[in-house]
Amino acid sequence: MNQGNYNKFLLLWAGQLISSIGGGLTSFGLGIYIFQKTGNASGTALLTLLAFLPGLLLKVPAGVLADRYDRRLLMMIGDGFSGLGVLFILLCMMRGDAATWQIYTGVVISSVFSALLEPAFTATITDLLTKEQFSKANGLVSMAGSAGYLFSPIIAGFLLTVSDIKVILAIDIATFFVTITAAAVVRRGLPNKEAENRTPFFTSMKEGWKVITGKRGLLPLILITSLVTLFMGVFQVLAGPFVLSFSNEKSLGIVETVAASGMLVSGAILGIRGIKRNFVRKLSLGLAASGLAMAMFGVSHNLFVIGTFGFLFFLAIPVANNSLDYLARTNIPKELQGRAWGMIGFLSQSGYVVAYGLSGVVADAVGRATGKGVGGGSAATIFAAGMCLAAIAIGLGRVARIRELEPAGNDSIGDCSEC
């Protein structure tokens, strides 16, 4: 085990943890701001879509850049310039009540530059760590991702009761300096990667596709994952409008924090123990459990019941994510990680685009048709999505080609040079 490189990973992870909290504050605050301004789920869904779509479209070229140029430098550029979008929104609000188009514009700017970050960060983990450290690292990364759901909602909910959203945006902007510094320190301790110009840019993009299609079982896993993200995206968009339809932003913050603590618990366990075998089975069980918990999330207006099922949903997600990440990562050659992860991210997360584009419209339509308003429509849509997710998860474990991605001997993966 290279402890020095693991310490560098921990430094990057700490920066991403802080960034996740700052981003979660902004996401929570803007979501409430838009919902109160528009009064429907469609406005919130559009905000989520615009925050997500530019980054998705740029994942593939960003992955190519991560293989051609210095990955730590790309992380610094992505983190730094993504703060410009948040700064734009803050400046608009300081001049008065910001229009929805101004908020949407700032969110798009931030998303465009954030696209550089994810493939570079994911590939950097492979640069720094051994295969034996991947599973533990993935658990810690899940914890960092959960911080935006765990700490941010309750902090933002409290801040909104004593101040306004401008304070939240200012805090988020400050976190960008921390993450840039962490990436700079790690970059200084590693050899700089020289730009590779021998392979044409679009040829490199095609190579990412060839890596995925060349490994039997990898493409079916990614395509099934895109369906999973579709149904999870429905929950992500509509959970807020559902709770806000009968409660307030402070209660929503508490519910989201309680729910996200499930991800913290499982992420901590995975960070210590990791997963060593039966990755496909645990992927299937994790997704099935999260689907059932999602379906039950909207069956009651009791905040305790809602928080409990939210907790169970987030408890199962890191298990599924950890298994999925390991199956993909250990079946991709190291030198092609950046472009491959860019393509994987684009394909697997395309389901979110459909969810963000349609879930708000569907929930509003169901609410009008049943006479139960945005809250009832959101609850019904979440229930249907959860049951679909559970059904797909059960079927995923029965696909023979996906089971072939399991590590040799069901304990450790073979040398990736043979992939």
C-alpha cells in the first residue's frame, strides 16, 4: 500500500467533501427559491435539468481531456470557473429579486465548468491508488457525495430562517477556494502530465466507446444503469415539492438530513471494510432495496415515516454505487480511464435527463387529474418510479453478461491489462 498516495487521495477527498457541502447549500436554497417563485414542480425540475444537462453533454469530451492533459489542473479549472455561475446569481440577487432566467443562466454556467471535474477526479483515484484500495476509496467518495444531502439541507434550512439565500451562495463561493487549494497541493506532489497531441480528439472519444463495447457485459450494465438513474431522478426532483406541499423549508431540511444520514452510515462502513465479493448480487440487492424504500417515501405525510424511508433509500444507494463502480473500474485499462468514464457517465446518467425533463410535468398533471395538487401528484409519481426501479434491479442480477464482470475467483479482479 502506498500510504503517501493514499494521503494525497484523502486530501482531494476532503476538498470534494467541502465542495459537496457548499454545492448542497446552493442546490437546496435555489430549489426552494424556484418552488416558492413558480408554485409548481415543473419549475424545480427545470432547475435540476439545467444544472445537470450541460455537465452530462460535456462528460465525454471532458473524459478525453482527462486522459490528454494534467488531471489535477483540470480539476482546478473546473472547480474555479464553476464558481462564476454561483457568483453571477449572487450578483443578480444583490441588485434585487433575481428573475428565474438569471438563476437558470448561472446554474448552466456552473454546470459547464463542473463537467471538467468528475472524469478527472475519478481517473485521479485510479492514478493514486491500488486495486485493493478502490473499494474503500469508493466508500469515502460516497460519503463526500452524501455530505451535500446530509449536512447541507439542515444548515441551509436554518440559514433561511435567520437570513436569506444570498448568505448561502456566498458560503458556496468560499468553498471553491478550498477545493482548488487541495488540488494544487496534490498536483505539486505528482509529476505533471505532458499534453498528448498524437491522437486526434474525436479519435480519443471513439476509443472510450470502444473500451466500453469491447468488454463483454460492460455496455449492458451501463444501459441498465441509465434506466436506474431515470427512476432515481424522479425521486430527486419530486421529494422536495412533495414535502413542501404540506410543510416548510425547515422541515424539508430536517427530513433530507435524516434521510441522507443513511448514505453516511453505509458510506462509512464501506470506507472501512469495502466490498470484496458478489458485486453483481450486492448491486442488485442495493438497487432493489432503494426502489422499495423510494416507493414508500410518499405514502404518508408523517415526517417520521418519510424520514425513515428516506434513510433506508440512502442506506442502500452506496452499496449499489460501490459495486457498480468496482465492476466498471476494474474492467477498464488504466490508461483509458478518463475517456471511458466520460462515456460511461454520459450513457449511465442520460436517464436523469429524461427524469428531470418529465417528472415535474407528470407530477403536475397527475395532481390536476386527481385533484390532489402538486403534493399528491409528486407522491404518486415517486411511488411508481420506486416500484419500477425495484423490478429492474431484480432483473439486473439475472443478466449473464453482467455476471461475467465479476472478479476472477469471486474475490479479486484479474489484471486489467488483460481487459
